[in-house]
Amino acid sequence: MNVLEIKRIYFVGIGGIGMSALARFFRQRGVAVSGYDLTETELTRKLNTEGIDISFTDDSTRLDKNAELVVYTPAIPKTNQILNWYRDNNYPVYKRSDVLQWITEAFFAVTVAGTHGKTTVSTMIAYLLREAGEGSNAFLGGIAANYQSNYWSSDNKVAVIEADEYDRSFLKLFPDIAVLTAMDADHLDIYGTAEEVEKAFIQYTANIKPGGTLIAKHGLKRFSELQGSTILSYSLQNDAADIYAANIVQKNGEYTFDVIGKDWMINEVHLPIGGMHNIENAVAAIAVTQVLQVDPQRVKTALSGFKGVKRRFEYIIKNEHTVFIDDYAHHPEELAALIRSAKRLFPGKKCVIAFQPHLYSRTRDFAQGFADSLSMADEIILLDIYPARELPMEGVSAAMIAERMSNEAVTILSKEGLLEYARVAPVQLLITAGAGDIDKLVTPLKEILAAK
């Protein structure tokens, strides 16, 4: 289907981070856009102000009967009346991933995949292209702090797309440049085994268009099986990679470093956000700009103004007394990188992490990994598991992580218990982490800590 010819579209699950980016893409192209979601959020309210009509009632009398195309997210339950009405009446009904596929076919596509890092890298790429004067259409899985949006448009027919491995949806994409950040085991409820996860990422690289480029993290397992007409490796600071950082200097939670490629170098790049893993993310993003032959000086200037992504090593409070960081980390590897970076940046402060596990299946599959990573903090607070799409599993709870920890300074608290902890305990370095609804505690925690 030609996405550029659609005039009227309906989204079932329009409030999702990926779905809302697509809705904005069509709305900005003058398409009549409407949709349904379960609950009203800040994101749906913003969509409403942009001229998108949204219903919060699963009622088949409230939908758009003139829609040319219906798009849904796999998170929508099979009992959804609106989706079933469209199917029963033979409307063209497609997944979000199908629409992204059509975009990769119609545009020069840069896609970013990986079990972690993909949101930050894709946001950095799209931001750098925009600020360097090249422009792109950005479809992101997070809110870019610079623009307070997960989508922006450009007359330049380039699309930057975050490629989601959940439900194997990223295998529908056909990129000109593909980035691969990590291929650790995750979503085992979908894939079953770590080997199947790896196989899917290898297949993702096989979808690169003829003559296209793969930019993959140096040292990835099964790297030799990855595909692409040109394959470049990147690393934080391993000079065996094709592109890497060197001469890293850390100051006040920010970094300056050089980025070295095979036949190019950008000196004294400034990254104003925390986390050593974000230097590596920046190396990947800069590598894409150099494949696209963007002026290095413009890239350097642009990066110095990058404010990061909401909930990706996001500084909520940062002063000499208190540091409060919020992060989306929900995998053991992400938590390890998060805690390691925070402790390096603020070595004199007691590091307390409040973590909300996401999904019963992920907690069951990675309980020991979570325990090992979280034990790196000085003190750990665990909230109850956020179930998302899952029903409870017998014997699976936050206690499953706590009992495996080598660090005994662990407490399981309710959300109100975490707020009470913040009221009474001396807080030097607090991290909130998780992909559930722990982010709803960020504002009250900020208010409590700021009032101390």
C-alpha cells in the first residue's frame, strides 16, 4: 500500500508511544486521523490538540465508518469491539508494523534495533539530522526532551524508525541503514529461547536493502552471521571497532570525547547527558551521520545541545546535595549499565535504586540477572511487579528477585511506601527504574526531595 495516498485512517490503540508517532505522521500530511484508546493520558490529550479525535469507549457506534485504513497494536485484546467490527465488515486492517514497512519502502530508511539502547540511538540520529540541517521523519519509542515529542516531520524523504523486536514486528522493515545495538535474551514469552532472539536479529540485518549499510555494536554474539552490503562496527572505546570514542573526560555529569572512524575523526565532542552507555549510543548515532556524509562540524555542534530522551538517564534533580535520576531500564543489562554509570558519575553519594519489575514472565526468566545487577547499588527498593498484558504467575513476585540478591540492603515497598521512604530517609542519589507505571511517582518524589 502507498502510505502517501491514504486520506482517512483509524488507529485502535492510538495512545501507544509507537502508534501516536504514526498518527502524527499522517495528521501532519493532511490525513483525517481518529482513533480509540483505553484511557486518556497526557499523550492522547496532546494528540487531541493536534486535531485528532479520540474515543475512550470501546463502542462500535463511535468509530469512523469512512476509514480507508485501520491500524492496530498487538497490545489490543482480541475481545476489542471496535477492532472486531472493522474486521467483520471487511475493512483493510493492519498492524502498526505493516505501516512502518510501507514507510521503509517509500522513504530512505534508517532503522535502529536492539534489546536496549534503540530509543536513545534513534532519537539521537533523528535529532542530529534535524539540527544539522538535513532533516528526517522520526518515529520514536520515547519522548525527545528537545522537542517534547516522539515524532517530527521533514520535507527530506528520510525516515528514522525505532525497530521493535517485540512480536517480531521489526522483521517487516526494509532499511537502507540498519543499526543493531544489542541482541541479549528478552521477550522470551514470544521467542522461547535466547537463540531464537539472536536468529531474529540476524534476520533483521538480512532485510537491509541492496547496497545498504549495517552499523552493529562491536563484539556482538554471532557478529559474523550479520548481513549488509557494508558492515561497520562501533564501540564505546575499543579501538578494534571501525568507529569508537577516545579521550573521554567526565565533568559534572557530562562528557567530552573524540569519535574516531576509519578515515575520519571528530574532536572534542560534548555530550551533556549522563551515562557511559550514552557515549556509546552517541558513537552509533554519529556513525550514521557520517555514512550519510553530514558535515562533521554541524554534527558536533548539534550534539552539544542534545537533552536526551524522557526516562532515559533523565536528571529530575541534579545539585550538589541531591541527584534524582529516572530511567526506563527493565532488563538486567540495562540496570547494570544504569547503576554503573550513576556510581561513576557520583562516586561520593549513596546510590539507592527503586525498581519496578515489568512482566511476570520477564521477572521469572531473569530473576537472577535482576538480582545480580541491582546488588550493585548501595540500597535497593523493589516495588510489586507491573503486569502489563499478563496475568499473575504462581510463585512469581518481587520477592523472587530479593531472595537471590547478594546485597542484603533490599526492601519491598508499596508505591506509598516509596514516597514515605523519600520523606524520612536522607537521599543523596536516587534512581527510579522500570517500564511500568513507576514514572507516575517521579513528580511526587521530586516535590518531596526538593522540599527537604
